[in-house]
Amino acid sequence: MTVLRYHFSGVAGAGMGPLACLMRSRGHAVQGSDRAFDLGKKQEIAAPLRRCGIEIVPQDGRAITQILTKQNRALSGQQVTQLGEVYKQLNSSVGQFGAFTLHASTAAIESSTPGDARYRAVDATLAGLDKLRDSLALRVKGELEAAAFGDQRINGAAGQTIVCKGLISAAGALAKRL
């Protein structure tokens, strides 16, 4: 039998955990990640998965760019790794972008400016940032998936990383002003 290597994102879920255990019971190398584990939650699920022989790794984007053992050429560059890491900070609800926008939104809601002027201004700015983030994250995700599953080279990974960092910085500056 050929031993294959599997990675399951969201392995603490009702569907992924059992599927991961099934593949491990068939002799395959299995690893999984889940945001809940990264936050120290659902350890009652993590322990049985580990006992099954499933390696638990952080859900930080490295499964795509670093952890899987048979990387293709499109994923092998440092710039692609950096793009994967900054994508996670941009698109994850618990990433830097999410934390900054949550802080800004909370501060805006708590403001007491006449006519809710501060709230309206911050809300409009956040809507613009969200629109830019959605567009950028969709493009980066598509390119990372094409690299991972189709060995398609990512052109301009360093430039995209800079744009992602710039958008995160803009959200950080907004949060800091409030």
C-alpha cells in the first residue's frame, strides 16, 4: 500500500476529525489544524486526535507552503511563504487585519460625537478597507491554490506581500487613531 500524506484544516470539526481518523486508521500520515486549537480551545478533541497518531499543527498558513512534504516548485520560494503568512494575517478573523478593524469598529461604536459623525466616518473607512481586503484576499487565495494544486508559479509574490502588509498597516493606523 502507498502511504499518502493528508492535511485536514478545521480538524476539530464534526466532519474533518472523523475523516482524519479514518485516513490515519488506513495507515496514512495525517496532520490537522484548527483555529480552536490555536486559541487553546477544544483540547478534549485534540487529545484523542493525537492518540490516533494525528499530528496537530498551527493553522497559520504553513500547511500550504512549508509543512506538506512534497512541495512543488511553485510553493518552494521564500516569497511565496511570506505571501502565505501575510495572507493569513489579512484574511483570518483572528489575524492582524481582523484585530485592527475590530478595535476601530468598537471605538467608533463607543464614540459620542454629535450625529454619530465619528461612527459614520469610521464605518465608511472600514467598508472601504473591507472591500479592498476582499478583492486582494480573493486574488491571493486563488494564486496560492493554483500554486498548491496546479504547480502554477505566483508572479509578483513579493509585490503582493507588500500590498497585503500595506492594507494591514492602514487598518492598524485607523485603530491607533481611535
